Amino acid sequence: MLELRRTTVTAADGPWCETELGRAWSDPALHPPPAPGDEVVVNVQARELGLGSGGYDVVVANLTRGLEHTPLGEAHVMKLNYTPLQHAVQPADGSIAAARAAGTPVAVFPLHGHLPALAWGLQQAAPGTRLGYVQTAGGALPGRLSNAVAELRERGWLDHHVTAGPAYGGEHEAITTAGAICSAIEAGCDAVVCGPGPGILGSGTELGHGGMVALDSAHAALALGLPTLLVARLSGADPRERHRGISHHTRTVLELLLAPVTVALPRGEQPADDRHDWRTADGSLDGFPWPLRTMGREDPRFFAAAAAAGRTLAAMITRL
């Protein structure tokens, strides 16, 4: 059951606001900017569960100023399908022919925390590369809530952000992951990366986690005939044995893939099988501008895997 509460906004800063219950976020794609005095309905479940990502209230409806009709323009495809918050967007799905003609490489990563090191490693090896990010299912939060995307865009290390399928809130919206990849290629990107947005879904089971979306993303890239790279999830600090070394998330995807892919590892790491094309690359993090923390702990090995993948991705770009 939904955990909904009616409350009043006491202070506001863009989409963020304080209410009588605490901090809340009002999605600009769904609601007008909140203002002090607005009566709102908020979903408090994430805060009550103590989630690390998205652990704050989310505005479901602004009862003061959110009930007016808004012209839809050319938007004609629904996102957040099957939910009461479905809303129309203008889709940006590209074409198969253009993607195949370009031969742009695609890197698939399992956790949003890989994105900064992946983009940084790519820029270290190939400065000025135009990178597109396809945000897939598997995460928990809308695209516009990603601090990583915002900073990468500010630094000029990310050129195109498109949310695909059930994910939404990017600069562009696509119905499918394959269409989103093609959209980024048609926008002139030299490389594309695919992976979940902020937060991760997980039940602790072999298949019940957001990292499994990497399987679908890799298959989409392979079906388009594009060079496909998988970013390995590595850890030297995770207390869960199943994630130490090469995580079971990565091993499961590698096992289920219908065709071989390239897999990047930092130098010194050992491949998990002999079916895929394992490549080692420099995983050094000297000059990396962000903390080496994931899930509340220091874990350089996690980021080294993504940095090595970024450098491997650079070597796969043929038109630079």
C-alpha cells in the first residue's frame, strides 16, 4: 500500500522543499515548482524505509497549484506507464540503419556509481570524446536527480542523456533501450554507455536485482551490431562474499549472454571464464576528482574497474 500524507510546504528551493513532515522533492516533469503555503500530498515510504538513495518524501500531488490543464504540445508517448503518474513525453528513438553505419561502441555498466569513473577514464584516454548516456531500468530515481550526470555535463564529459523504457527524467526520452542507443549515436556521440540511474533495486537473489538489466542492454547493443563492452562489478571492501572480486551480478550476466562480449578489467585482475573477450587496461585513479566511496564505504577496486573500462572503450572507438 502507498504511504501518503497530506502536508504543507514551509520553504522551497526549485524542486526541493521543506514540509511540515520533512524534506521532499517535487518532480518538475509532473508538478509546478512548490511554493511556501502549498498543500501537497507526499509519499513518505522511502523515508520511512530509510533508503540510502531517494530516502526523502516525494510529492504525489500539489493540491494548491497542480490541478490546472497544461498544453501537451507534441508529446504523445506515456512514461511511468501503468501508474497513476503516467505522463506524456516526446520520444527520441533513433534508427537501426544509422547506428549500424556508425559502428559506435557501447559500454554497459551495472551500477550508477560506475558512470563517473567510466566517463573520466574515457576522457583520460581520449580527451574530447563525445559520450552519450542511456539510463536504463534497474535504478530507483529519475534522471534529473543524478548528481553524477549533472557534474559530468558541467565538466563537458557527457554530451547526451536519454532515459529509456521505464526510466524517465533525462534530457531526452526513449521508449526502448535500443532506440535510446540509436538516439545518442544520431546525436553525434562517439561512444555510448548504458546503465541504471541513481539507486539500485535488489532482493538479494541471483536474478532479482537491477544489475540484471545489463543483460538486456548488452543484447540490445549486440542486436544492433555494435561493439559491446561490459563493465565488471568488482569489490575489495564489500562485506558480502558474493560481491568480492568479480561480483555475482557480473558473473550471472556473463553466463546468460547469448553471445560473447568484451569485458574490461584493471591490470592484475583475473578473468572469470574463457568465453568472453577479456581485456585488461590501466585502472589507476590518480587525479580522479570524486571520493572513492560506494554504498558508504571506501572501495577503490570498484572504481578502478570502471576507469579501466573507460580506457578500453576509448580503444574501441575507431573514428577518433
